[in-house]
Amino acid sequence: MTIHTFSSREFTRDVGAAKRAAASGPVFITDRGKPRYVLQTIEDYYAQQAEGGQSLLALMDAIPGGEGVDFEVPRVPVAARPVDFDAAQ
């Protein structure tokens, strides 16, 4: 599996090239030098889901030159509230 990297600008200019590259492995699309999106074939996606395959994080760790990129997921406060199912009818 080959991992390709396209900047957002490169991707926008030549989507076809990114699609062709995705035929041989995932394509990482970067924004300001940081990976933001992954393009892959639907067959690869389904195969990955079926086998429990590599996580997106593992794939992102495989990006050449991606060492030392911090990724923090912001916490989103969610308040639970009771639902009255009878009122919905």
C-alpha cells in the first residue's frame, strides 16, 4: 500500500490525480501542512471496516514527515435531558 499526500491546493487543482493515486492506497489531503482528510477507494473502505483494519490514527502516523504532529480532540460538553415520547405524537 502506497500513501500519497496532496496539499489542499493540489487536490483542488487536480482531483483526478488524487483519485488515480487513491487506487494504490490512501491519499492524505493536507491543510497548511497538516493532514486533514483521507481519500480512499470505497472497496478499501469496506475492506477496512470488515476486518477492523488500521485505524485512521495509525494511517496518519504512517505519513512520511508527520512525526511530532500533535492531534488533540477538543471536548464538547453535552447536556443530557429527558425525552417525553408522548409529547411527540
